[in-house]
Amino acid sequence: MANLNNVYAQRHYETALDLFEQGQYDKALAQIDKAIQKNPQNPDYYSTRGVFLHRMNDPIRATEAYQDAIRVAPDHCFSHYNLGLIYMRQNKILQAISEWEAVIKVKPRDVDAIFNIAVSLSHLGKSKQAVPFYEKVIQIQPTHVQAHQNLGVIYRDQNDFAKAKFHLNKLRELDSTYTEVVETEILKCEEQEFLAELEKKKQSFKESQLEDHGDLSMALMAIIEEDFEKAFEIVQRCLQQTPDDSQAQIVLGQAQAGLSKTSDAIATFMRIVAEHPENADANFHLGNLFLGLGELEKALDHFTRVSRLAPDYPFINENISSIRKKLTLKDDE
């Protein structure tokens, strides 16, 4: 009798699938319910009922159906996975993660479940905890585009720029449609990398000047602290005493730039370059000023001079590369 019930249950199940494909949803549900009545220990029947209801936009009853499947078979991965999707859409993120964890306990290499856990952790603001899951996805499936993309962004935000650029470049290799996005993200990495290095240098300089209270040191400290008015006032006193001091002139130009006196700053740095063509710092500041004004060719000219004068100048090659790419894109347009 049990075997006969199983046979009837399978027929109802197959009929339900056909009816659902035909769009006869109520009849399909009636048939799957008959299959469950004939064989209530088959978790696939409950999960199929869950799929029907899920597609009919009835998440409450779909959830009940998947839970019934799990009650019959606690390790039913398909139902756990789909429950996770429903919970995620309902913003029940922790419950979604719990369901996908149940999947990988049974199927440790289920890429979709592992990836979904990583995405969920990112939604919770736990990007650091998400990283091992993304890395596991790539270990199992090295060509997983979204995992590389998400890791690139996470590592960029964590200031781990080498890893960020590795995953972003991998993303570009795997899918050329991401080329423009990758270029933008890598430029962001290079900009943040430069700012991070600059901040280190500022801190190092600040520490080295703690015991030096000369006017020029005080002006430099004011620049670091972005008190440009104070820096401007102090450095003018310095230049009254030593008008040919190129370092004081550079600080003057920085203070002028900080006070949005861009034309004055450019004029100051231009005078320095005219008198001291080998001054890499003055050329670098000019490059930044022209870059801020959108005058890419002039910025490139001064950064190129810096590269010749001081090849090890921090991030100068990255700046040059970035501008050349922008000029190429501009020419293409």
C-alpha cells in the first residue's frame, strides 16, 4: 500500500509541475497537496509547494512550506537556501545567514550559499567578517566576478590597496564590460593610497618638529593642521627676513592654495621654478593646482618634470599614469 501511495504521489507531483508551467497555479497547488497527502515524508513535495507559492508572490505560505520540508528532512539544502532568499528580501538578515549556514554544513563548497553569507555580512556593516567568505568563493570558483568586485571595494575601503587592485584587475580580465568601472575604482585606490602616504608623512614631520619652534617650522605645522591663515601670516614674517628662502616660498604657495588664492599660489610656485628649475616640490604643487583646475596637459607637464628630477617622489608615476588615462579617454570622446 505504501509503495502504491508513493506511485500516486509521484503522479500528482508530475501533474502539478505540468499545471504550474501552464500557468494553472491553483490546480497545481491542489495536485501538490495531493502528492503530500499520499507521501507526507517526501521533503521535495513540500519544497516544490514552497517554490509554487514563492513564484506566486506568497512568501508567508512559501516559508511555511519550506519549513515543513526541513521538518521532514532537517538537511534539505534546497529549502534552507530558498528560505534564506525569502528572509533576505524581508530584511531578516541574521535568519537568512542561519539558513545558508545550514546549507554549507551539508555542502561545504556551495558557492551560492557562501557568497550570499558574504553579501549579508556586508549589508550588516561587517565587511571584515565577509572577507573570508568571499575568499572561499574565489578558492572554489576563481572566475567568480562578483566576489572579485566586492573584495576589490572592501580592500580599498580597508586601505589594503595592493589586494584591492589585484581583485579589480582580475575583475577586468574576467569581464571586459567592467573595464570602465575598474578604471574608476583603481583611480580611487591610487588617490586614497597617495592621501594615506601623505598623512603618514605629515605625522612623521609633525613628530620631528615637536622640539623645533622656529618660525618656518611653525608655519609648516600650521599647514599640516590646515590653519592656512596662520601659516600665511608666519611665513610672510620669515620671507621678510630671508626673501630668497625657497622652502619658505613653497610654504607661502601652500598657504595661498589653502586659502583658495589659486592664482597667487601658481604665481608663487612659478617664481620658484623660474629661479630653481630643479625644485621638485614646486613642480609637484603646480601639478596639483593645474589638476584641480582641470588643466590636465599642464598638470602632466609639471608631474613629468618631478619624475625626471626625483624619480622616487611618492606616487608621481601613479599621478602621471592617471592623467594620461584621463587624456586618452578625453581624446576618445
